Amino acid sequence: MDVKYSPGPYKEEAKTFFRNCVGDDIYFKAMSTEAGSRHHYVAARVYLSEPDWERFCYIEQHGSLNGCPV
């Protein structure tokens, strides 16, 4: 499935999921880039697997993975 990013109200929850997936070192490295610091979802898309990217997008829309089809 090709999930397109759509901004949602749960940005911080999605960023926490991203950090948990990749670990602190990679997360801080990714978020310190120009793209990551301005658009968190760009860094997430680069580092997350397709299923985790779908989960990231779901969390940003719904705040958690409850009910996530992936």
C-alpha cells in the first residue's frame, strides 16, 4: 500500500513513534538535518520501513495505533 502523508493533529505522538522505531542516535541525526528540522515526516519517510511509515501516518491522524489496520 502506498500511503500518502497528510498532516494531522498528533505530530508529537508520531515523532515519538519514529524515535522508538529508529533509536535515539538515528532520530536525533535525522531531525538535525534541514529537512528533518523543518518537516519531520520527510525524515520519518527516509528511515521507516513501509509498514512503519503507514503506522506513523496513522498515529499522526489518530494519536495512537488503536484500530490501525497495519
